Amino acid sequence: MRARLSRRGLSPLIATVVLISATVVGGLLVYNYFQKSMDTVAATSATLALSVRSEYLTGTTKLVYIEATNLHDVPVNVTAVWIVDQNGGHTQLAPTDVKGVPAVIEPGAKATIIAKVPSTAASVYLEYQAGGQTLYTQPEPVR
């Protein structure tokens, strides 16, 4: 009889250890997944945020005021201003049509860039370098 009792007592103990081990391993896997997800979100959220406003200079030309805020944790160097026309074509603006480029923007700082664009420009975006990479902002509509 005693042998049976000790075997019955051992089985719930083993089951408890297995359940606790499975819970710990599952918790570690979930923690690791969310940690990698947060690193990915943090890396992709760093950007150069734009605020764009415009006014007509002539019937065929607009002045566009671009306020760029550096959300990266490193300085960025704005190297070019690009426009997207109403047909979807992309054109880099000539340096003579842009004031404030090249511009180095420190982390958390803002810079204002003024560009002379055709009135057919639908949106603008910036080309910049950060951390040794050439990056582009999302196109912002010219209103």
C-alpha cells in the first residue's frame, strides 16, 4: 500500500513542476517577442517630421515654408528638397530655388526651409542623412 501512496504523491508534484516550467518558458518567449517589437517600433519612429504651408508668389509659383523637426537621436543633414507634381513625377529642386539647405538639425531641434516651387506641386519631401544613411521624409501636401 505504501508504494502506491508515494507514487500518487509524486505525480502531482511532477505535474506542478512541469506547469511552472512551461509558464516560465512561455513568459520568457512573450517577453522576448514584445522586447523585439518595441525595439523595432522605436527604430522606425525616429524621423524628420515636416510641417508645410505655402502661399502664391505668382500665378505659376508658390513659396513653400517647410518646418523640419528632428526626431532622431543623432544630428541630421538635410541635403535636398524634392517635389511631387500632380502627375506623380518627382523632381529635385535646384539649389537656387531653396533657402536653408544644406542644413544640420540637432536632435529635437527645428529648422525652416523656404522653397520656390511650381504651382503644380502637389507635395514636398526632404532628402537627408542621419547615422551614415540617406533617408527621405514622407511627402507632405502643399496647400
